[in-house]
Amino acid sequence: MKKYTKIHKLSDNKFLNLFKLDALTDSGRSFDYFFVSRRKAEEIKLLTGDSAAEGVVIYPILKDDPEKIVMIRQYRYPLGDHLYELPAGLIDAGETPDIAAIREMKEETGLTFEVYAEGDEAYRRPFFMGAGFTDESCNAVFGYASGTISRDELEDTESIQVLIVDKEEARRILREEKASIRAAYLLMNFLHADKNAPFDFLQRY
């Protein structure tokens, strides 16, 4: 059942736009429904029905010490505060999620990222971010980080502190700090990971 009669694009921004649906309830009553999308008006998922990801979140275990993970603490304007997150970013045209993760890791942290390609592919498929207000979906990319932290490629619109987090600090972040839900759930895996097999949770069980 088609539950809208018309789509209105209400903004014109490079990265994110507001849409209004002339939506319909199950009983046929009309009402306004607003959502945002990173896609062009003719490519929003309401029309295409696909779930291809617009972005990636990166799960970067420190290669020299698998008991540690790379996180970022980033200022988020809608919150007026800093948020504990994992490195993440948008997938550029022509990129695969893996290539986007390698690029974003270098841009945000200065570190080199080596993708871990084994395990069940189900954990790498796109999942939706917040379908109540956006059609955006995201791939998780897992791997090892190495090298030296640097701010050389960081954009001036991004206020990011790079953190090397051990399990004790991860527990503290989960108890005390503002954190993204993507980071929180992936940190739960990190806390139970074996340093000798840090990606074992990706295996099929």
C-alpha cells in the first residue's frame, strides 16, 4: 500500500535535504510527515526501494595492541557538546565502503587502516540509521589501524580529538559519557573480544 500522495523537497543543500510527504495513515487520513535524506530527490529510498549505504562506520583495532581501539571525540553542533564516536564518514561517488573507510580513517585520524575481510558478510551489509527521520543507511567496516595520529588532513569544520581506548576506558565511556549508538554497540563487542582473535565475533555461529 502506497502511504503518501506527494513528495515535496523543501531545501537545497549539498549534503542533506528536508522532504515533506503528504502521508496517509492506515485508515486513509492525510497528514504531514518530514524526513531528511542525503540523496537527490529522484533517488530517495522511498522511490528506489534499495538500502545501499551512504556512509561507513569504522571499527579500528590497534594493530600493535589489539586490546585497544581507535575512537574519536567530536563536537556535534546539534548537541552543543562533544560525542564519543568511532571514525565514520560518507561514501564518495565511485567508492566501495572499504575504500571510503580507508580514506576517512586517514582524513580523521592520520592513521592507516587495513580492512579485515573475513567473517560473515551479514555483518557488513547496510543497516538503517534512524528510519523515523532519515532514509540513510550505513556499512560497518572492520580492520586494523596503524601509524601515527595526525590532524593534517582534517577539515576545519571538524573538531575531532583522536583517542586510543583500552577496555577500562571503553567501560567508563559506556557508563559516563555521551556516545553515538553505533559506537556504543560496537564497544560492547570490543569489551568481549579476545586479543588473539579480535574479530572472532564476525564469524558465523
